[in-house]
Amino acid sequence: MSTIKILFTGVGGQGIITSGVVLGEAAILENKNAVMSEVHGLAQRGGMVNVEMKIGDAKSPLIEEGASDIVVGMEPSETYRLRKRYNRNSSIIINTNPIVPFTTSIGLGSYPDVNNLLNSFKKVYNRLYLIDADLLARKAGNPVTASIVFVGAVSGLKEMETTIRKEAVIKAIENHFPSKLLDINLKAFYLGYEITRNRDNNVV
Amino acid sequence: MDSGATKINYTFTEYTPCHGVCDLFNNLIAFATVILMSYKLIGDLKEGERYFLLTNEAIARAALESSVDVATTYPGTPSSEIGEVLNVVAEKTGLYFEYSVNEKVAFEIAMSAALSKLRAITFMKHVGVNVAMDSLMSSAYIGTDGALVIISADDPSMYSSQNEQDNRVIARFAHLPLFEPSSPQEAMDMLKEALKLSEQFHIPVMMRTTTRVSHLRGMVKPDKIGRANTSGSFKKRNMHNIPLPEFARKMKVELLDKMKRIEKEYDITKWNRIEHLNNGSSHTGIITSGSSYNYVYDVAMEYKVAADVMKIGFSYPLKTDLISSFLKEHDNVIVIEEVDPVIEDNITIIAQRNNIDKKIHGKWDGYIPMMFENGPDIVKNALSKLLNRRFDVYDVPEMDEFPEPVRPPALCPGCPHRASFYIMKSGLRQAGLYNKSIVPTDIGCYTLGVEQPYEFGDVLLSMGSSIGTANGFSQFQEYPVVPVVGDSTFFHAALPGIINAIHNNHDLLYVILDNRTTAMTGGQLSPVNEVDDAGRKYRAIDIYSTLKGIGIDHVYKIDPFDIKNGIKLFREAISEKGVRAIIFERECALITDKVEHAMGNYHLFQVNQNKCIHCMNCVERFSCPAIYKEGKIVNINPYLCDGCGACAKPIVCPPEAIEKVS
């Protein structure tokens, strides 16, 4: 039984844990095993957050160097920071919206030119999906749903078809959110799903 | 920002694209709601179904299922979620849950329950066990009538701790049987077992998790919940519970005998089992525990490594015969564990005592590092070396070079500590003492004051150490000493230090940053609070009258958002002699926001560009994450701004260019 390894990266507060939990709960519905690592504690807000997840026969969610099958990059520079963790053939979904830390204002470090950065990604990776998740989330009805846009984008990937079916993810979303938030989250899911579905790569 | 960097315009009026950052706080609030809901749900899980739970959630659930009567803690990462769950689900079984003032008191309450024929658990982060140590060291001598399990949540690699001490050492030091779970389900099963073992042998039992286990989310099958009983019965037995020397000696004899009996009689085969991965191999024997077992399993399955793996779930006392036959049966043996070579040393001793001449690989010969957490790459390298086999590597391409922005943890927008640091730094500057006065700091969000631009903090050892070290610094050097502590930490460990300072006529200005909560671990109850989230009532302890009551004549109190008067007061206080104290009291912004946002109140400030004189004081000295500059233009990110208005004060913004938006 093969294992799917998913690396999530972004900035604290983007809903990374929510994305992982929804996929994990979908794995339960498919009668599959899932493990996920979380980050809690000391001032995570605005800090780097990585979540690692494996679906299938695995005990630890931690992914060895280069082994990620899927990368959910909720922030471009954070995705770049973890470039040793995935490989040329990983499916890499990157949010095109940068989050520039305030530290650049007080002269601590700098933020890269995001277009150059994304172009550099395009040069080396075979399966790259650049998405404006925040725009799609607003389209869905609330910017908060960006994390579910990513859940949709992950679910649309070919390799997920045999692991967790779309229906299971939708059911997990239905179970996870209170009814008044359900519609916008389902909409967000489909907007993300359509971007990656049956495509080898998609550059928006 | 560098010239080549991305241009981002956050001007509020023409703001359309949100660049991601905008949703941070909205998202956080939505997320907090979901988490809170799920914490409550832990009490309502259906038996037999599968759930995707955090180990800490599973431990809390196990406490309900095994009819634990009493649970105590002082919050600390990575143990905090156990308490957060129990705090909201305790009533499901009638369990008595308490946030105690510190780990020692938490431990002692749990011990008293165990002496009253009740089932008790107490949980804390690894360094919290140090605080409980004095009592913990005698607890096994005295033993239990009910059950007591101490959960130590260790933090290898120090994700949120000041050291990475391996508390398995304490199990041997204090003579406590020790469990080491690897997964949420196992933590659940082991807690139940540990309670039974404690009852059976009348001894406190320890369970050690690590950050990667505490915060591992995985599949859990709950059982049905039990019923707590909080009316205990303490059996008076004169000398039995008092370790006066003559009795203590007797108790020690009994204790060592008890440990021998556990080693002999307790069936550990369920917890220390041998797995034959990929059909096993007499060539390769791997002994492992906790999180490291997970990495061993994954790497072995991924690369089809045939090996016999002894998974140690019960690591003290180790059963000798099981280990010696495993050593004899395998050509190559490696021990893979985190952090110290605790099992490795034990096994080496067993080998030596049983005349088994076998090289045992592990930490001492560099196969596994002597520090920090393990991971799949470390295990892969160790096995590659052991088996003399090269494993496949992935095609990780080189990318162009780009700058990587730094994202250090920072005080939140609206945080009262920022204003307090601004006051103190300004005050010291004006008094010509900046960079001269000594600032022993303490443990809490305000430890971040050490970061730029406040740079407020010179030394830190442990909870409450600010005042203890200040006692010394005030004696051994000439400049003013300004120890800093938060409200929860003040009550946790600072009182003896402050009494010592008064009694011995030391000279220091004690700063108490009272934000009305235990903020860093998620906003748990602090002794200054009168009521908790669930509406339960407490008696609030007032810091001002506490300080007055123990004999400090000069105690000041001010709202840190009154920055101008705060500086004046601080300067006055610093010029005085003897022990004096200043309390900066203002509620944590996250708590204020929760209340305000629930009422639909959102406030927002922005920069009036016609008034801004580009002095950069707000950016460079106040440094709120919501304030940023682009070239010379200063702006406020509307989605990060908390609306606290502290930056709008003329002392931070002299031209009063930061204005409230209606």
C-alpha cells in the first residue's frame, strides 16, 4: 500500500492545520490511516508554520528530505524555504500571494521579488500549480476559506483519486464546519478542485 | 525593503488585493472557534468509531474513559492541550480539574488524591517537572493508595522551551515506572494501563511524551467514558506517610523491593514487543521507543529493510531477560531514541552484566546524534551506516538564490507588553541608563521583549528566575536592576524571591507585566482572574496588595497604554532606592478582542499621509507587526491592526498622524 506524503507550509494564521485536519478526517471516511504533525505554542502567529502529513501505512507524519508527493505552499517564500523537502516531480501548489513580514520594515531580512521567485519555480518543477487562493476564497464568499481552496486543489490532483475520493473530502467538510459556513466552504473546495483536476500543471 | 523586493501597497482606501496577510486574524478567530468546538466534542465521541485526534486530546479522553477522579496541571507547551480539553469536558464524568498555581502544587494535589484512594493524573511540560521535583522525589517512597500518573511532555529540539532535558532520567532517579507512547492511540492505552499499574503496586507512574508525540494527530478509537468520584478517603497510618529519616530508610528498602517486583511480576510483553518488519532478520536488531519507533517503522517499510524491531513502550524498569535474548539473537544491534542515551545505557549495562559481548550502536558511537529530535533522515542515515547499504535519494533540484525573509515570533498587534517595553526603554534612555541597567527577564510572551527593537532582557534561567537573579545582580554591580515578570509567573515562582529581596534589603525595581492571563500557552486562568471561560468563579489575588502586604512601600500601578505618564512613573521608580515595584496592568489583546469582536466592535487606525513627518519612530521604536514602511511612506495594515491606538499617542507619533478610522 503506497503512502501519500503531503507537506503544508505557510504562515501562522492561514488555516494550515484546518486543511490538514479536513483531509485527515476524509481519510477516516475512506477507511484509511492518516498521521499529521502540528505546531502549537510560542507565538506561531505570523511565524513559519509547517504541517506534515502521511496518508496510508505510516506511523510518523515527518517526511524525509525530498520525499513530499504533494506540497501545499500557502505562501511563496515559505514554499521556497522548504525546497529541500520536495523533488522535481512533486505536485506543488503555490499561493501566488506573498505575506511580507514586518521585520523587513525594521531592516531585518528582505522579501524576494515574487514574480522572479515564481518564475524560478516554473523552470525546475514539472508539476507546478500557481493559484491565487485568496482571490478564489473571496470568490467563494469569504477570504477565510483559502485553506479549503487548498483542500480542493489537493483533492483535484491525479494521485489523490485512488487515495481519497472527492466525495469523502466533501463529506469531511460537511462534518467539520457548522451549517452556516458550509456553503462558502464547499464553493471554495470546488474552486480549488477545478484548478488541479486532470491537469498536469496549471499556471494562473 | 530592498530595491529588488516586491512592491506591496497596503494603502487602505485603494486596497483591493489582500496579499494573503489580510486574513490572518479573521482566519485565526474562525480557527479558534473550530478548535474550541472540537475540544468540547472530546467528551461526546462515539465508542468504536475512528477519530482524527491529537495525542493530547486522546490523553484527555483516556482520563474520562478510565474514570480519573482528579487532574491537575500548570500549562506548558507541549502539554497544554490536555488541560484545555479537560477544562471543558471535566463535567462529563464529574472529574475535578484544576489549573494549579505551579507544577509543584499541581503534583501535590494529585498526590493527595492518590493518598485518598482516588485516581489522579498530573501533567506538565518537562521543565515543569523540575518545579514538582522536590515532592516528586519523595512520592515513590510514600507510595499511593489510589493511582497517580505523572505525564511529562518533553520538548526535544526545544520548540518552545529553554532546554531539552530528557525526563526519562527522572524515572530512574525517583524510582518511578515509565511508559513511552508513540501515538495518540498508544498514549490513550498506556495512560489506562499506567493507572492500573499504579494501583496494583501502590506507586506513582510516569508517562513521557515528546513534542512530536504530544502534537501528533492520528487515528483513535475511543471507548466509553466512566464516572469520576471526588470523595476520597484518606487512611491515617501514622508514620507511613512521613519520611522522617528512620521511616524513610524503611521506605527506601520497600521501594527498591517494589521496583524489583514490578520488573519480575508486571507483564510488559504488550508494551515491549518485537516486530519482524519485512519478515524480520537475525542480522539487524533495532531497539527503539517513542517517536523514534515511528521513524524506524516508516523508513524500514519505505526501503524494504528486513529487521527485527524491539519497540520499548515500558522503559523503566527494563526486563533483563527480554533484552539479553534480543541482544544474543541479532548480529547488529542499534538503539534509536531521543534525547539522551537512556535505553542505550541501560542495555549496555544489561549486556555487561550478562556477559554478552556485543557492540551496541546508537548515540555513543555517533550513529544517532546526542542532541535534538530524531527524524526519518537521521534514521535513514543510521540504518544506511549499520547495513552498509545506500538508499535511494530524491531528485531535489537546485533553484536560483533568493532572500529568505525572517519571521521571528513577535508580540501581537495590540499587545500591552509592547507599550510597557516602549515605556521602559524610553525611561531608561532618558535616565541615561539604557544598556547599563540589568534586566533579568522571565518566562512568558514578554520574553520576546529581548528581540529588536526593544532588546529588553539580559538573563533568563527558569520560571521566576528574574527576581532571584535580580537579588544577586543588585548586590554585585553598580547599575539599577529591573527584573521583569508576568502575572502568572509572578504567582508561580516569584514570591520567595521577592520576600528574599525585601528581607535582605536588596535594591531593585520589580516590573510586573500583568496581562490578566497565562497568555503564552493559550490564555489559561491566572490567579488574578475571578471567572473562567466556563463561568466558574474564583477568588482573584491582587498583585498590588500582595506586594504591599509583604512589605514593599513603593508599589506603583499604571495602564501601559498611558505611555506618557508611564514613562514619568517609571523614571521616578527607577531613581528610588530599596525594593520597589511597578505593575503595568492591561488585559492581553487576544482576550479583549474576543470580547469586543463578539459584540461586533472593531477598531482601526491608519496613517494620515498629510500629517506624517516620516520620523519613523513608530516603525523603529514601537514596531508593531501592523505598521510597515515602503520607502519613506509609513502605513498600517488594516487587517493586522488591532485598533488598540497605542501607536497614535503623541509620544509614539509626535505629529499625531496616526488616526482612528470610523
